[in-house]
Amino acid sequence: GLFIFLASGIPWWITDYATYSLSSIYTNVSIGSCMAGALLLALFTDLKYVEKVLTALIAHMMAFLVKLLLDWREDPTNHNLFPFEMVFYLFIDGAGSVVLVFIGTFLRKRTRK
């Protein structure tokens, strides 16, 4: 969880709101880090399937909340649609995490035989 929090949060935290809102590369790196973390959880932990997915989702949402707080400190009008941003990230992260945890769990079971 900490790996996902840091790996997906740092690309967001190092950018200001204007860069974040105008460039999708930081968001893509952040989401990609979340997906990689979900796959690593599936490959290398004994957590249950749902726990792996939830760990990835919660870690990424916490990283996004830190981004919100940093941007709101800069300007309180930033992220005025933040609930919709969270729903968007939950949908993207959820779909990707479910698929990658499934693939990782399948690969882990195949290599353990």
C-alpha cells in the first residue's frame, strides 16, 4: 500500500495545479503506478483478492487527497469538481486493479505448481 501511495502520489505532488490540469502525463504515470502496484500485490502477497484491489484503490485515493490538499493550499478554487475527479479515478483504478489483480493471481497460481 505504501509503495502505491508514494509511487502514484509523487508524480502528482511535484506538479502545481496548472500543470496537473493541462498535462495528462502526470496523471497517466500516477494511474500506471497504481496499476503496477495492484499487479505486484497480486504476484507477491497472500492477501485476499478483494483486499488486493482495495489496497490499490485506497492507496491511490489517499495520494489524490494529498494532491487536493496541496492544491487547495495554493488556491482554494482548485479542484472545484473534485468529487467527480474522485469518481473518475475510482472507476479507472477499480477497473484496472480488478483486471491486473486477476491476471497477477492467475500467474502466481500457475508459477506455484
